[in-house]
Amino acid sequence: MELEYDLLVVSAADAGDDDPLFRVGTAAFDAGDSGAQAAALNSHAPAVLSYVSDRFSVASGDAACRPTPVGDVTIGEREGVPYAGLLLDWTCPERVDAHQVRSTLFPDGEGYVKGTKTIVSYQIDGRSGSAALDAANQSFSTAQAWYERFGEFFLLGAEHLLSGIDHLLFLLALIAGSRRLREIVLAATSFTVAHSVTFMLAALGLVDVPGAIVEPVIALSIAVVAGWHLWGIWRRGTHAADLETAGHGHLSLDRAGWIRLGVVFCFGLVHGLGFAGALGINEAWSWTLLWSLLVFNVGIEVVQLTIIAIVFPLLIVLRRRAPKAGVWATGAISAAVSVMGLLWFVQRISGS
């Protein structure tokens, strides 16, 4: 199991009334000392194990399996955040065809975090798969159908995009700056291909880029894509939505369209790293996990395409019936999005 260190410290200390664990553990966290962090957890192993085993369980049939720690707690790092690694061996009283796995780790009621997602990958008695657990779905059976497992990851992807304001603003900036249906379709496709590649590579542990780099670049991408449309309005006014030259090639894009497509693709690569970081998976290659990640990605794309299908036709109608109003509306949206992106960029660079 891999659990965020500082959250594990405060939750385990609170649940076990272990004030020394809280003091020593938080001091080690503030100092950024991984050795001291591991020592804090290992010196208070009973409180840590009690917290985890009470809230993460495996059962065979109606009988609970008993967890036994194997070795000491170790400390790793993800996106610059320390994670505690616990190796537990569950002994089950009987051999059955299916096991039940349940997690209530870090519930909202503790008051430290909201909406915790626990990603479980398993290989038990010839069965393998992945599942996503949260407050609404706290348990699963290893005998569940494949479409049930994939449905959970689909919803997880959809929820992630809808709750990720930075990715929504990036999509809004793409829509506002697109002049033709083919442009937004190509931009969305380019973004999809790019972030799918890096999302898979990062989530499967094949690419590792620090969050301190990824997050500021995502914020900058929002400002750049929105600012691109503002630049067009400044240069061409009410003609900003017109093609500058006759489109050429099978895609019928002008020079500005091709450049914008390349920029969107490059930023899409960075957004994929952000999606992977948010999901919190960084595991070695496995086909089971790959299919789950693909379904997560499909959930993201369905929401993205739905937003485009709703918003872009409204924008086209406005541009055709009131061209000036269309320019002002998209200009105001792009200005607001660009300012927000720049603010986030400064905040993420400064670490505030």
C-alpha cells in the first residue's frame, strides 16, 4: 500500500490518540527528512497498522482475512510529495473463488481531505484487475464483471475533468479561439492524442516529470491558448474569426490554424502528465492497469466532447447573427481565462 505520508500521520495519530506520532511525524515532514519520516512511522507502527487495517480490509466469503506487516514502512515520493509504503500479508481462513476488498481510508468525516479515491490493482487466485473505491463505492468483489470495474474508471475520468477547473478552462479557451468546426474538432483530437500518450506513460511509471514543472506549465498553457485568441482580436478585430488565407491540404487549415494545432498538441502532452498525477498511479506496466487507464481516459474524452457539442454550436450561432457580439464575448472569455492562467502560473511557480 502507498499512502500520502502527512495525511497518514495526522489520521493515524488522531484515530489512536497518539500525540507523539503527530509531533514527531509532522516535524519530519516539515524538515523534508525521509529517514526521519520512516523512523516516525516505524516507531509508532501499532497506531499506523491499526488505522490502516481497520479501514482497509480483505475478506474471503464471510470471514475476514488477517493482515500482518512485512518489513518496515518505507518512504517514497510522488510529484514531490512523500508517500509511506506498507507491505501487508493477508492470511485468509479459507480458500474461495472470490474475495471482497473494502476501503474507508481517509473519509470526509476526518476533516482533513475530501473525496478520497483509493485505486486497487489485484492479482488473487488467478483473478486480476483494477478498481476505484470512494465514499459512494467502498468495496468490490474480485468476481465482479469486467464492465463493472471499467464503469468505475469511466466515471472517475468524467468526474476528474468536471472537477478540474484548470482543464475545463483550457477547453473553454480552445472553444473560444476556434473559428470553424473542423478547428475545434482537430484541436480536441490533437489534445486527446497528446495527453493520452503521456498519461499512459506516466501512469505506468515509464515517464516521471516532477509536479513542480507540470503544474506551472499547465497554468501557462491556459494563458497562452486564451491569449492566442486575444492576439487575433487585437490584430484583426471583428475579422478574428475569419481564415487569414485559403486553407490548404486535406484539413483545410491556414498557417495560423496549423501553428495553433501544434501548440495545442505540445500542451496536451503536459496535461497528460497532470491527469496521471491527479489519479495518483505510478506502477509498472500491466495490461490490466492499462485497460483501466484507457477507460479512465475515455471518461475524460466523453465529457470533453459533450462540452464542445453544447458550447461550440452556441458560439457559431452568436457569431453569425451578431459578429461583433461574438468577438466581444469570446474576447471577454479569453481575457478572463488568460488572467486566471497567469495567476495560477505565478502561484505555482512561487509555491503559494
